[in-house]
Amino acid sequence: MAKNEKTSKSVASKASKLLKNPKTSKNVKSVAASALTQAPDKKKTAKKKK
């Protein structure tokens, strides 16, 4: 996989839901976790000083 390839937001969201579901199989959870590790980090907004 190339360094610039990232999981889309929609796929990351679905992967998160699969990981939270207790009925999801271990194999599916493994793939979902892999997708989430490739998802871009959420940007934190810096607080502005007055």
C-alpha cells in the first residue's frame, strides 16, 4: 500500500460500528481494525489565545 492511501471516512465509520458490535466475527474485526489504522487522524483544533 502506498503511503498516501487512506481509508475514507465512510469506511472508517462502518469499521468502527463493526468493532463495537459483539456479534461481529474475529476475522471481520481484524479487517475493520486494519481499515481504522489506515484512516487519517482527526485534526484537533487549537484554542486561540485572547
